[in-house]
Amino acid sequence: MNLQLLQPGLAERVAAFVPGVLEPSDVLLVDTVAPRYGEVRPDVLLALAFAVRGPGAGQVGVDLQAVARTIDDERLLAHTAEPQLPLDWPVDPLAWQVLALASPMVGPPDGRTPFVAQPLRSGQVLLMTRRMWQEQVLLAAGIRALAVPVAQPMTPEQVESGLAALQLSGEAAQAVRTALTRRLTVVTGGPGTGKTFSIKRLLALLLEHEAAERPLNIQLAAPTGKAAVRMAEAIREGLDELPGISAQTRARLGQLVPRTLHKLLGIRPDGGARHNAGQPLEADVVVVDEASMVDLTLMRRLLDAVPPHARLILLGDRDQLASVEAGTVLADLVLGAREDGDARVEDNPLRQSVVRFTASRRFAEAPAIGQLVAALQRGDAQGEARALALLTGAGPLPYDETLADRVQPLGAPLQGRPSPTQLDQLAAPYLAGYVAQLRSALTTHGAHGLALQDPRWHAALLAAFERYRVLAVHRNGPLGVAGLERALAERVRTALGESLPRRHGFWLGQPVLVTENAYEVALMNGDIGLVLPTAAGLQAIFLRTQPDGGQTQAVPLVRLPQTSGALAMTVHKSQGSQFARVALVLADRDSPIQTRELVYTGITRASERLDWLGTPERMAQALARRVSRASGLGELLW
């Protein structure tokens, strides 16, 4: 790519990095600003371009001594037909860092330079734009302002009486106590540990004690539309079984409607927002689920918009993958809560706002998976070794269960692609599940039979489909979503019969994954449906509770937003979902995004059985690699 740059020698210096690693805009910004500071050295400008690149790569900034190790040299995401040149890294990373930090464009946090150097206790130095530094500072200040007691808490007697009425104890009771007495509560724990269970009871307790003249305003939110829908389902589940609360409180809880954070804050296409510090949310309590997926800037916007009297409650799993955008906010928030014995941590008010849940009930039917998750949550070499042993069938289990019943390796791919037998294994749960039900109905009633138009049957078929999913690390290639989707769809169509009805490019029984929000048809990015017969012909059917009590929503195919196949999806896309059975497909090479966090996220989507395809060597590499995210927020908080 020919870049027209002002600084001599810069185009040649960055040629191997653009495109594929650096975006042209990263370099152009540095090239435009450099003349004001007299900076002309190409190596320094290359370093600054990496700092600009940081937020687009999920980083607050860049550690120049480590960046070469964390960049994917194969540049998997580079969409270019131009030849890929070898990456020309500076020979001495330390000398490169020293050179860059001495630039007149880089200064201390309290300066005015366009770039900031933030030293960390680990000895690392993060180089970042001043805008990202300010985002960190503002977010840290907002968090500290919230990590205080509430102005008018319930009395201790009211708290304990409420906990007893709701039959809460242990970690759940501690979370509710914290949220009743402090403005900020961070509840972190793995899947099935009871985070939403506890907060639902907290909200019930608050509603039971609200003042008659001023009803409590509760706002629920999540990072994505799909996560918001799941949050609504979790809040409404089991409401009739809540002990010690009135019918009115049950009704109020059932009427709560979670929204995406973007809708809650009123974020506009131009980047502005309806709600901010000057026009805060109308809320007394704000609860955000799946907080690990919230990036630095979005979390800062949220804290800006929380009213001075309100509570903020964040729920999430710190071991999951972080947000796609810049920052590791949830992990930074709970960082110090694990450092027992550190005086600076013990005295930090934020520590009193963090509650960790450790006991999971999700894997009651599959203790082998529970043991695997517990091993990964240790985060050390012993945990990695234990996890690998369980995954490969080498680990003894302390209970009466065989690994093969719950955790099954499908073998190594052949020359970078799954074998026909392995593809058959990946497709088998679909064929034995929703495909078998659909095929039986087609055989009995025909494609146009009235039984196939019944919304109740649609709901049952969607529920069957949602029991299993194939998850991949990458989007492209035979072991990625694209290749797996083609192979699995071919097997599904063959099982259903080649004369399947088609309409607008879709076929009967085809699973579809919505990839963009479409508010006009009430579909969110991540929603999954099936193409099925209706009285109006083939339509996309989604599970959705309707005001009339119906369980499904039918959307004409011509009104569908952008979609992809849903037989295979990336681990990132699966965050927040739960399936009875999961097949995790690893990349057949050492990939920088194939990390412990990604494996953990994939494994924890399964509640009953996990299959995985790959080599023990690649799995070991993944478990030993942690997500490398440059973030200085934890230092500012703790």
C-alpha cells in the first residue's frame, strides 16, 4: 500500500506492517502530529503508531518490549492481495522502548504531550495515547467515587431479616449485604455460581422496602442484545418460588426489561450519548450482566451516567474473554481482591465492594466438566496440568464418573483440516437432535403440513437446536467457522433430503445467526433462529416470549438483517450462552488468540458434555498462554 506521508523514511519503515498489523490511519495520525514536536525518527514513529493501534486491538496501549511476541506474524485478519513482507522489528526491544519514551511526543501522565508513558509495578511501561490515559483516569475516579457506603442503608436488622425471609446464606448472602450497604457491588464468579440468583433476591428485597411515595427505579442492562434477553429470562425464572415476598414485588420483577448498554445510555451513531454526567440516568439501581464484555470507554460512559445517589451492580466472570474493544475492566476491578496480605489492598475501599462466588451448580450433572473448570480457574501451572489431564483422559476423577461420558477428545485434525469421520462426529448431535425431529415431521406431514406451522412445535424444535453447538477459534479455514459451517450444513441438508423447500436463498431447517442489531424487527446481534414453515411460507423463527404468552417470533426472510450460519460459531460469539453439549474445535497451529481464557470460555458453555477436536500439544499451548492485554487501570484502582 502506498502511503503519502510527510515524514521521510516512514513509509518504508512501516511498509511491512501496513496492512495486516497496523492500519493506515494509525500511521497517518502519527505522521500528521509529528511535525509539531519535531519528531522525525522512523523507529519512534513506528512505536507511536502501535500505541495508536492499541484500542483497535483491544489494548489500552502497547508494551514495546512485548509487542513482537503478541502480534500474529501470519496476520490472519489481513484482507489484502498484496504480498506479505516479513515484519521488520527493531533488533533490541528495550533500546526501542527507551528511544520512544524519550521522544518529545511522549511525556508523563500529568503532562500535555499526545502520548503518555505509564509505568507499572511489574516493571512494564505502557505507551498510550493521552486520550486512552484520560479514559483510564476518569474511569478509575468514577469507580472510587462509587466504592462508598450508601447514604441511607437499610438497618442491620432489616438486612438480616430480609436475608432470612429469602433463605439466603453464604456467598449469596454476602453479595446481597454488600449491595444493600454500598453504592458499588462487583459480583464475579464462574457460570452457575448464582450471580443472577442473588441479585434477583436483592432487587426483591429493595422493592419490598421501597417508600410508597417514591417507587424504586431499577435499570437492567447487558453489553449485547442477546445477553439482555438472557438476563430477562434469568430474572423471570422461578419468580413464583421466591419466598417471603409479595405478589406485587413478583409482578414488578417480572416487568423489568433489560436493555443493551448502548440503548440504556442512548448512544448515538455520532458517538454522543443522551445520558452522561450532565444528564444522568433516571435510576436508583443499575445492574449490568456479563460485565467482562464491557470495554473501558463504555464502562466510563456508564459511570458518568449513574446518578449520585444510585447503586451500580456489575456481574461477570473475570476468567472469561474480555471485551473485543480496549480494556480488561472486570479483571482490573477484581485484581486486588485476590491479593491478601497487601496493606494497600486491605485498606482500599474497593475491596469491600468485590464479592467472589466459587461454588457452581451448573455442572451438577457433569462433575468432570466442573473439575475441569475448577482447574482452569486456579490460573497456575498445576491447574493447567490438571486441566490437560482431564481433557486428554489421563486424569483420575474423585467420583464415580468416566471421563468419556462427559469429556471426549475427537482426535487430531489431518493436515490442517478435520477428517470426514471427525466432521460426522461434529454433526452427529445435530442429526440426532433437531434434525431427527424435523425429518420425522416432514415424513409424517410434508413440508406444507399444518403441524409444521404450529408455534409450539417451532419452540420445541428451537429448544432442541439450542442444546448443542460447535465452537471454533477462528472464523476462516477448514477448522474455522466458515469451513465447519459449510461441512455441517451439507450433512444437515443431506439428512433432511435434497428436495428441501427454499426461499430467498434460505432452506427449510436452516439455522441463522443474526450479526447486527435490527430494532425494527426486534432482533439483536447474536440471536439464533431456524427457517421453518408458517402460514405465510418459510420464515425465520426465534424464541421470544410474547405479550400474548407465545414463545416464538416469526420474521419474514426479506426483513432479516445480516445473518450467518449458526451450526458453527466462534467462541467469542458464544459468550453468555449455555448449551447442554459443546464441541470445541482448536486451530491446528500456534495461534495468539488460542488462549487459556478462550478455552475456558468455550468449555464453560457446556453443562453436560464437552467434545474437543485438536492435538494435546495445541491444547497445552493454549492453556499456557494468557490473553495479553495492555491495561493500566488495575494500577490506578489498587
